[in-house]
Amino acid sequence: MYRDPVPSLEAPSLQSPTAAMRPLRVGMIGIGTVGAGTFRVLARNQALIAGRAGRDIKLVVVCARSLARAMSVVGKDVALTNDPMQVATHPDVDVLVEAAGGTGPARDWVLAAIRAGKHVVTANKALLATHGNEIFAAARQHGVAVAYEGAVAVSIPIVKALREGLTANRIEWVAGIINGTTNFILSKMRDEGVGFAEALAQAQALGYAEADPTFDIEGVDAAHKISLLAANAFGMPVRFADAQVEGITRLQGLDVACAEQLGFRIKLLGVAKRRKESDVDGVELRVQPALVPAAHLLAQVNGSMNAVMVKGDAAGVTMFYGAGAGSEQTASAVIADLVDVARLDGTRAQQRVPHLGFHPEAVDEQLAVLPRAAVHTRHYLRVPVHSAQQIEAVGAWLAAQHVPVQRVELACDKALPTGSEPQVLVLTDAVAQATVDLAVHALAAHPAVAGPVVALRVELLEG
Ligand SMILES: NC(=O)c1ccc[n+]([C@@H]2O[C@H](COP(=O)([O-])OP(=O)(O)OC[C@H]3O[C@@H](n4cnc5c(N)ncnc54)[C@H](OP(=O)(O)O)[C@@H]3O)[C@@H](O)[C@H]2O)c1
């Protein structure tokens, strides 16, 4: 008579998945802040990362200009070279981590790795903002992944949140403080009442700003990041070249104080907003210093911290907060990408999370960035006048220019430097930028006006 075999009470002698699969072999170009942090965290958390990835992740070769310095970080068990192309095309490498930075040579290394069938992980937002469309197309063609969580607000897994956690949603807007250097400077200007130049000098002395801080203070770095987020949010190509970018170099301490008087704080915001109305169809993609209500969560994000808010039609408003830079903070994102690569390596490309969150045929190549004139927000205006009595004239004149004035008041003495002429402060309702630009231009010739008019956007970022 047939009997089912009696199940053995002994545990089956299966190998653990981590032992069964060969390690994911990593080649790294650059072993500076990000590269060294990645090496350290990989080494420290090796077993738990392998447990999550299903296999070990092993650094096999590193490229740096100074091999002695590289050796002092990674020791003798990792091969060293100063030829980046050797790492990019190395036969023993499954995934290239590009941690050197820059756009020209980095593009060549990344494309060479892709053509050689390697996956790529990078935290290089400048590279992806300028060459991302080309790089993602090449990766699709060669069936490899390009992962870049570290490119935006490093400690915050915002790329994953947009591509995966919020995938059910029609995203209405993404907005955030995505440059720690400028947030540090703006926090100093507000807390200590210092001007931009002094706050920048402090940021440099404390290591929060580079010796050449241009990309940060001119808003370019934030524009790189918001362009990547917009692509993931709306299913559009990376459109950094079309973004409107304004940094904080022209921001005056006087406006920080006047904003405070009105109940606002000034933050450098990256904003990506989908607009689909009867006469407008496109995306506002912009970086600018903007007034945020003092009680708003984003106004509480201080120092070098980052925060991103997303409004989805189903989830509502979500907010993500964390460090925007740092060695191990960036490593956290880079290694998360490596774990993803370890899991997806060997799968069919169609089964993976697409590079920009949408499968290529669903990316809307026609979805364009709206011109500056069409941007529609509330505004703050500061109008220097010869005498305080002219406050009413300014309000009436703006209303006549179709600027929807909501509130008008004089800057109080506390906000004004000694000897300053009176300043009329105006808050408007939402209005097209074109209307504000025309009014500001014309105000310059008004006899009541005593100096350049300042106009800044106001963002309420409501649910
Ligand atoms: N630091 C952060 O907090 C952070 C956060 C997010 C994203 N990122 C991005 O991560 C990338 C790396 O930044 P990082 O701060 O780590 O820079 P880093 O500290 O300056 O390190 C760069 C590394 O790349 C190497 N390198 C540069 N050009 C090279 C070349 N042509 N050939 C070989 N090696 C080269 C350097 O070697 P030598 O030292 O020998 O010259 C150094 O090891 C950048 O794209 C950055 O935007 C950084």
C-alpha cells in the first residue's frame, strides 16, 4: 500500500539565500565624502544589509586620483586604480557606483558602464539633471538599472516614495527645502539678523557651504533636484534646462524681517506643480526664495535640514524630513539603491520599477514647463516710498494695475534699518507672474516710489 512519505522532523538542509547567491560586486569611482561613507556603512552593517539584499554586497575595485588616500580608507583587500574607465568596464563589476561628481567625464563613465551591461548607482544630481534623459534611454536599451536615491535630499527616500509608495496618486505638486546650505544661511539671517554675506561666511566656516558655493546659493543645486522629482511625479522627461531658477544672493535681510512682521518666513523652495486648466496645461518648475506662513511645517525646517512635501489626490499631503547631505546620510541612500540592484539583478527590465516611475511609453514627452509669465502664485511686494502717507496711493495704484491686493501695511520700525525710508508691504491674492512683473516695472516710475521694488512669491502649500 502506498503511504505518503513521513515528513522529516529535521530542518531541510537548504543554504541561506545569502550563501547561495554570489555577492553583488561593486566598482566605485570616487572615494571622498560619499564613497568613504558608503564603504564604512557597508562594512559596519554588512550582515544585516546582506540579509535584506539576499546576498552580500562587496566592494571590489575603487578609482581615485590619490591612491594613497583611497588605500587609507578601503585597506588592501580592494583593488585600486586611477583610471575611471577601468572601473566602469571592469569584468568583475556588476554595478558601478559613481561617487566622483561633475557632469562631463562622469557622463562618459556612466554611459560606458551601461554599454558594458553594468547597473549604475549615483548621487550625482548635476549629472542626471543635465544628462539624465540620455542616460536613462541608454540604460533601457541595455537592460540595466540606474538608481539615484542619493541625488535628492539624501536621508529622505523621496524618489522611492514618489515612484513606489505614492504610485496610486495623481500628484498635484511637490515642494520642498532641498538645499541644506541655503536653508542654513536663511536660518542664520532670520535668527541672528545678519545679512546674506555674513551668513554665507559662517556657513563656509562651519563646513555647510563649499569654497565655491555658486550652485547652492544661486539655486542651481535645488533646481537639479526638483527637476528629477518633477519627472517622477508627473511622468515627464527631466526638464532642468527649462526650470526657472532664482537663488538667495539678492535676498535682503530687510525682507526677512518684513516677512516675519507679516507672519511668514522666507525659504528657498523647489516647486513642481502640475497645472491643467482651460487655458493652461503644463508644469510649473521653479526654485525661488518664497514666503511660507510661519506656522507651516516647512517654516519649522531649520539649519541644514531638508524637507519635501507631496500632494497626491488620494494620499493628500505627505511630508518627509531629514538630512540633505553628509557622508553616511548619503551612504544610506546609495546602499538602499545597491540593495535594490542586488534584488533586481537578473530580472527582466519590464518587471522593475522604471527609472522615472513611469514605463517609457507612459512618459509624456509633450508635457512642458510653463513659462515664467504663466506662473500663478500669491506675492509679497515691498515698495520703498518717500512718505508713509503714500501707502494708500500704492495700494490703489496696484489694484488699478489688476494686482489683487489682499493686505497693505507699513514696515514697522523694528524691521527697518536706521535712516531707511518708509516701506509699504503688500500681500496679494494669487495672480499671474506676468501681471506682477508689469506692475513692478511700472511702479519704478511712480512718483511716490523711492527705490527698487522687491517682489517675492508667497506659497501657502495647503492640503
Ligand atoms: N557630500 C554630500 O553630502 C553629497 C550629498 C548628496 C550627493 N552628493 C554627490 O555625490 C558626489 C560625490 O560627492 P562627494 O561630496 O563625495 O565629493 P568629494 O568628497 O569631493 O569626493 C570626490 C571623489 O571623487 C574622486 N574623483 C573626482 N574626480 C575624479 C577623477 N577624474 N578620477 C578619479 N577620481 C576622481 C576624488 O578623488 P581625489 O580625492 O583623489 O581627488 C574623490 O575621492 C557628487 O556628485 C555630489 O553632488 C554629495
